[in-house]
Amino acid sequence: MNERVTLRDLARVTGVHFTTVGLALRNDSRISAATAAKVQAAARQFGYTEDAMLSALSTYRHRHSQRFAGVIAYITTYRPEEMLKSNITERLLVESATAYAYSRNFNFESFQINAADMTAERMSKLLWARKIQGVILSPRLPEPGPMEDLDWGMFSTVAIGYSITNLKVHRVCANQAHNTRLCVAKLRERGYRRVGLIMTQEIYERSRGHVLGAYLAEQYLQPAADRVEPLFVPAAELTKARVHQWLREQEVDCVALTSMPLEICAFIRELGYSVPRDLGLGIVSRFGKTDHIAGVDERMQALGEAAVDAVIALISHNERGLPEYPRYSLVEGRWVERSTVRSLAIAG
């Protein structure tokens, strides 16, 4: 680290945005207790001290030039107070977007579109009455599907991901094709040759086919004798017996997971496979409960920040309504090493 530890240094070691670091050090209520504790522990560990001159300058600038720019609405299909307790991935996304929006002088508030007493017309009037111009559509949970038809002409709108299926809208998405290729490449670096993909049809819809397409393209580049057919079925048909049959028929030596990863990990161990000795396990899209599995982190913090940047850009250019030709911003993931795959040293 630098001789003097900075907010950006703490951001690098804790894996959050530097604006989140600043809020966490001030115990801002918009940052979760766990994130604040992690940042504050890192600050103590690395000897962070506030620069008095920079602090005074920041206070002066905020007092004399900062102005409230408005509210960005985060439209959900779930009850925020419930989902954010159990869905770690969504919580990271919301925390990141909240902190980043605040750094750009915007508040960030959640609104449930499918609440019992809510309609699309009422939601549109509520947002407009609050003078809210910018709308971010959250990933649709629990399943992909349509979004209720707001009065789109009043808003600058960005969706996160592909799970909202009925709208032509600007989107910020994980670069799932890149992430799939990255995952398979990292598995091959570790000596695996017959890498098989397990995917449900529901995840295929949520990813708009990018994961399966990238996997099949990668398989096409292999010699015909080394190609592995993916296990691609509806979730209801993804049973232990079906996984067992596929592993034997395809002679898989490593599984790339996308669908029901925790259940499939349990299946594999119950079938008597030793991980990673007999069978490697990697995951194309890691989330909180899969932290013990090697694979690709989709970087929810960066995704949240990119969504806020995109909607602010639309607001600043007064671009409202749904576009004829939507624009897509893609965020690349990063590989995370875990003990479910061979180490590079062993593979070599």
C-alpha cells in the first residue's frame, strides 16, 4: 500500500467502492452493519487516519457546491425488507448502487411494483408526484418474466440483467458470455478436459441464452471426441439420478454449474465423488451461499454502480421513454479460487 493509507486503498482490500468506504467509516445508516464492520476493521489493520486538510476541503466543497440532484427509483418485484435479508447478491447490488448514487448527489429508494395495493398506473403517479425522473428495474425475482407497464414516457429507465422479458429497454448486465468462457478457460488451465455444463431452462431464459451459447461455442473448438453435451433440462427434471446418468455417459471430469448449485453439489457428494480429486466443481455465477465453490464473481458492486451511471446519463440528456434500439453495458466478472478445483500447481 501507499505510505499513507487512502479510502481507495481500503476499497481495494475490502472489495467495495471507495464511496462505500467513506460512508462505512462514518457509520452511515445506508451501509449494512456487516459492510461497515469489515471496512472499519481494515482501516484499523492498515492504520488508516483521516487527512485533516482533505477533510476540511471536502467539507467546504460540500457546504458550498453540493446540491441534491433527486431520487433514483429502484423498482423491485419483491419485498425489499425480506429479500435483502436472504439474497446476498441482491443486497450487494443495492448497497453499491445506494452508496454510488449518494456520491453523485442522488438518493436511492426501492419501490415494489407488485405489492398488494399497487398498480402500474398508481406507481407511475407516485413516482411522478415525487419528481422522480430516473428508474432502475431490478432483476426480476424469483423467476424471469414481464414487467408491469409503467408510463415509460415520463422516466429515464435502465434494467439490470435480462430477466425482465417484455421490454425494449437500456440494460446493464453481467457479461455472461465472457464469464462463461473465463470459467471454462480457468478449469482447463487446471487440467480438466471434459468440462460439462449443467443448466436449467429457467436459467437459460434469465441469461437470454448467453451462457449456453458461449459454452457450446467453446465445445465446438474442441476435437469432436472431447466434446461434452450439456445437461439442459427444466428444473423439475434436474434430479440426482439424472445428474448421475449424465456424469457417466459424458465421462465428465469437471462440472460448470449454473443451476441449483447447492443441490447439485450435494448430489455429487452423495453419489460418492470426491471433490476435487474425482470431479472438479466450478460455477459460472457465484453468489453468497456458493462462496466455497470456485468460479466467477459477477462483481455486483460494479454492476450497481454501472446502472446508476447509466440512468444518470439518461437523465442528464433528457432521454425518457423506451428506446427503439436499446443500449447494453456489460460488466466483466473475475475468477475466484476455491478448493473445489485442482490448484494450478497440482494441475501442472
